[in-house]
Amino acid sequence: MTDLPPPPPPPPYDAPPPGSGAPDVGAAISYGWKKFQENVGPMLIVVLIPVAAQIVLLLIGQVAIKSVAGALVFQVIGIVVSAVAGLGLYRTALMITAGEPADVGKAFQYDRWGEWIVFSFVFGLMVGVGLVLCIIPGLFVLAFFGLAPFYFIDKRMSLGEALSASRAAVQSKGLAFPVLLSIIVGVLGVIACIVGVFVTEAIAYIAVAYLYRYATGQPVAA
């Protein structure tokens, strides 16, 4: 008989702790698939919202836009709507990896909308221009700056700080390849089957959030 207290429960890590070697792509995607299954309802909703918003904008644009000026205004509206709708994906992935319930309403509660819209536009422009320039530069942007949105939202960094933090973390922890492939998985649903994007995109966002938690030394919910 002993009076010693029982040992504490193990920490809720599903990723290796800092310093034990970067998690591979398989670990990130497996985690994303597991958490998607556990949160399938909320994840499908937050994935569907940006897609539905784009479809509505496209239909309105085809019917209502009759001038160049109108088309430009409509493009600006589209950028804002896409940024607002896309925020829910990042915030839901952060909630899930932190062990919080996936709350669709909470996912769209944010106090830095103006800054986020600017960030989203610049980040999207970086990726888009990079892909146009022979694809490779775009892949480079995704690999080294793919964690930037999570730094911007979770750490409340500025645009420049988030981009710098993402690049530094990816370089120091060897995450370029896992981040890039995890993001590419999100595109595979479009290639294989349009409906599949609702699954693969959700898995990809959770997988990259998993890598972000590892990069910042935060525990990942099991």
C-alpha cells in the first residue's frame, strides 16, 4: 500500500511533441480523416458555405452584370464573400485540433474582418500568380506559406508576421513537403469527383491545422 498519488494522464497529443521529428504526410492526413468523421456535419457545412457562395455569385453575375464597371464591382464583392466564407474553414479546423466542439456559428465570429479580407486577398494573389508562373512558384508559396492563415487567425499576427512565421516554421521543422501534399489532397476531390471536394477539402484543412499545432508546439487533440 502506498500513499503516492496516481500518475497524471498522458497529454492529449496526436502529433509528436516538439523536437521528436516532423510528422509525415500520412500522419496528418490520417488525423484529418479521423477528425472529419467525428465532425462530419459541421465540416460539411463550413465547406459547403464557400462553394454555395461562389455558385450564387456566379449565377447573379451572369444575369445582372451588363457593364465592365459592374463586373469589377462584382469581382470585389466576390473577393469579400470568399474571404468571409473561407474563414470558417480555418477556424473550424483550429477548433477541432484544439479539442473544442466544431461550432459553425462560432467559426464565423471574428473581430478582424477588414484585416482578414486583406490577408485573404494577398495570400490568394500570391498563390494565383505563382501558379500562373509555370505552377512551381505557386507550389512554393503553398509549401512555405501554407501555415500563414493559421498564424494570422490563431496568433493574431499581421500579414507580414504570419507569412514570416509560416516560412520560418516550415524551414526549421521540415514541414514544406507535408504542408504542400496536405493542401494538394484538398484539390484531389475536384479532380476525382466534384462531390469529393467536400470531403477532401475538409480533411486537408484539418491536416494542415494539425501541422500548424505541431509547428507552434501546441498539443493536438486526440
